[in-house]
Amino acid sequence: MQHKIHFSKLTLLSAIAGTAFSFSVLAQAADKAEESAVSDAWLDGKAETVLLLNENLNSFTINTDVSDGVVLLTGEVESKVDRRLAEELITSVDGVKSVKNKLRIANEEPLGNKISREYVDAKIATVVKTRLLMDREVAGTDIDVASENGTIILRGFVTSGAEKDLAEAIARNTNDVDNVENKLKISG
């Protein structure tokens, strides 16, 4: 019987030691989590201050979130240069391990849309210029044609008001033309 009691005491002592060790490990983990949270909050404050002190950035449109020393930048900036500047400024803050830059550029047109728009503008200008060159009643060689976002701009010289109006009508009646700015001047 004594042997059984001795075994129970040993089991009880092991359980107490294991519990004490577990509490110690949990306390250390809690301390580290608390230290990490304080460190992240400190880094977040430093990052916000660095952005606020830079005259070239609007820090009110940039958000910083820090987790384990990694800074996440979100919000909006005016240009690619501003986006890059914010990232470099935060990277230089002591204690920052890395930066995840998710800043958007305000009013940035996607590259595909920009290329498509420029292609359509070039096509429209070419078609209008060709139509002016092919028309016998218009001095197409004396007329410059440009296109911006579907608006045709006519510049140059014509010999009469009728020729000026005809050039504008030809441009307006061309597919994909939204508007015409007739800046032609009458010479002679």
C-alpha cells in the first residue's frame, strides 16, 4: 500500500511541476506578445511621425499598420514618386523589418486603358487628316489635326469661312469623334 501512495505523491509532484512550467511558458509568451504589441505601437507612431514631417506627402491620406515589425502602408498618394517616397521613408525607420506598400495612386488610369485611349486618338486623328487631304475643297496640307480623348483639334490656315466650316464638318462626321475644337484661321 505504501508503494501506491509513493506513486501518487510522485504523480502529484510531476503534475505540479508541469503546471508550474506551463504557467511560466504562458507568462513568457504573454510578456513577449505584450512587448511585441508595445514595440509595434511604438513603430507605428514613429512611422506616422516620419510621414507627417515630410513636406512632400499628405500624411492624412496614408495609413500605417504594424505587425511584428512589418509596416503595411494603405491609402492614397498623388503619384508613383509619392508612393515610392513613403515606402523609402518608412523603410529607414529603426526597428522596421519590412514594408508592404499597398498605396494606391489617385486618379491613375490603368496602363491598358491609357494605351487604348492613345491608340484610338491616333487612329481618329489619322482618319480625319486623311479625309481632309482627300477632299478637293479643303487645303488639307495646311491643317494640323490632333486628338485628345476623342476631341479633334484643328489648327492651321484656310482661305475662307466656308473652308473652315467644311473642315470642321468633315472632322465631326468621322467615326469615334466626340467633339471638334476648330482653331483654324482664315488667311488672305
